Amino acid sequence: MTETLRARAFVKSDELSWDAIAAESETGTFQHTRRFLSYHGDRFADASIVIEDASGKVQGVFPAAISASDRRVVVSHPGATFGGLLTFPRQRPAEVEMIVNHIVDYYRGKGFGKIIYKSVPSFLQVTETALDRYALYRLGARLSRCDLWSVLRLNAPRHRTKGHKWSVNKAKKHEVQVIQADDDLAYGAFHDLLSVCLRERHEGTPVHSCDELRMLRDRFPNAMQLWRAESPLGELLAGTWVFRYSPNVWHTHYIASTEAGRDKGAVDLLLETVMSEASRQGVTRFSFGSSTCGLNLSEGLFNFKASFGTGSVIHEFFEIDL
């Protein structure tokens, strides 16, 4: 890479080169692609940038949008679980730091006051790299938030609690069946169940509408699966929407259960079945997602995930004052 770089706003004609970097980068996932980010439509004011060399070759991309609560703040990316800089593999520390400097200078020149940088957790990376975070450290960025994820190693021994084992056996005694079902009706039933669970247990609503779930399924048919646990009569007891981030990592994005499903231990059997299938396909990491929002920890949720034998991984957010 030459030292002559420039950062400029992303334009639609960059989509192919952008997604090529997302596919090749050590930290890229389908959530970094323009195909994913574009499903938001006009919900966010896009502020993504492309970093290119003197010949016009793209050397890095930075997915970002303007914060809905403060238009002087850029977030990478408010419409995705994580964001961060994407570059080609095997970059040297000085090269990554140079790119990060150009990102900072670009937004400073546009009059923004702060960048919120959402890193990619290490277990999701094809090859673990921390060059972007090291560059941020050298630039004086501060750690502003740290979420706690529960992640399981499928290729290593794990300690399952007695309560979890009991729930799995209980579900089997009730003849709970676990199947994968990705049709429109299955998505509709799952979204209805998820909406009830979030309303009754957390006074919340799903981030995605049912139509958005189906849209993402259609855009990424190989990256998303819907699994359901049923009674012998076909009654929906529990469900989970699974993201296949890579051949090595699966992630439960949503989990929901009926009261009858909780009584029968349906979620425990559901997730054990999904993990068994993931292991059969050679997956080595299974993510249960975060049990926190910054300083707020749901100990009950964390303990439930830990009952499967999970370990914990942190997801770091940084702030750069401009």
C-alpha cells in the first residue's frame, strides 16, 4: 500500500468492491455487506466511507451512519450488531493505523464531533486480529462500553448444569420435537411468539418486523435458519432464529418460548439439537449473544446461557472525540 490514501463517501457504485472486502476481510460478516445494510432503507442517514489509494483501488471500507439521537455523532453501524473497519487480510499495524487516521480526519473535516466504533468480537473473526483496536488505542480512543457475550466451544468438553440436563430430559419425556422450518408461515408464528415474549417479559418489541425477517431470509438463505420446538400435536413451544456467520460460527439472534414450552424444557432441547447439528457440520463456536447492555447485566439470562457450559467473550465499543 502506498502512503497516498484518501477517504471519501460511499456511493452505490462501490457496492461490488465493498462486498468483496467484506467477504475477504478477517473481520467481515454478512452484516457488513451493503446487501445487509441496505435492507434498512432510509431508517438511517448513511455516513459510510471508502478508503482508496492513489490508483483508485479500495483499501478499506467503514460502514457507518449518523446517530439518530445526535447528528454530530457517527456510529459504525447503528443498524448492525457490530461495525468497524474492514481491510484486506495481512495488513501491517502501520497500514491499519494510517487508514484509521484517514477515517478520523474525514469525519473531523465533515464537522462531526465523535465516532462510536463497534468492534467485531474475536470469536467471529476468521483470523483473530486486533490491529484496529490497537490503532484506536494509539489515537487516544477510549473504551466506552463493554458487552458480555456467552459463547460455547463445540469442539471441547463443557460443563452442563444438572438443571439443564434435567430440562432436556423433561422435554424428551414430553416428546418435544425439534425441526428446521423456514417457510413464511413458520416465520409468522415465530414472530408472533417473539412479540408476546418480549412484551410480557421485557415490555419490549422485536427489533425486526416479520416482513424484515423474511426479507433477510430471502437475501441470505445460506446464513439464516429458523428452528422450532413442537409438541407431538405440532403446537409451537419454542423457537430460535440462527445466524450462520461463517462455517465456524453460529449465533442465536432471537430465542422465544411459550409458557407451556418453558414448563416442558423445550428451549433447552431446542438449543441442544441446534448445537448438535452445528457440530455435525464442523462448526466450532456457538454464540448465545449478549446478556448485557453496557453496565446493565441480566444475571438470569447470563446464568441460563451458562447452564449450557458457555464461556464469556467481550464486545468492545470505543469513542473517538474529534
